[in-house]
Amino acid sequence: MPKKYGEIRSALKAAGWGVLRQRGSHEVWGKGGETTRIVVAGKNSDTVPSGTLSSIRRASGLENLR
């Protein structure tokens, strides 16, 4: 089943990620002690494209995002 941006934001927040900055609809997320940054752009109700979801999963290490 496709994921929504709201689900992605909830999963990142639960894993200790937080919004570092935002410009328009683009949020840059980071985690303390890591240099990796994740950009999340979209309304909570929008469906995340599969390639974007894969990229977020690889960058965050959250294997449950499938």
C-alpha cells in the first residue's frame, strides 16, 4: 500500500529525526550526531512516489518504510 507524507513524517519523528529548516513545502530533516539530511516535500495527504520513498528509506535507515 502506498505511503503518505504524513506517515513518513511520523516515522521520522519517532526515530529521532527533526525538522532543521523549511522553505515553502520543502522540509530538511536531520538527526543529532549525523550529517545525513533528508528532504521531505509534500502535503501530509499526498502519496509518496516509490523512488522518493526508497531514497528516504536508504538515507534514514528505517527499513519499515515500505
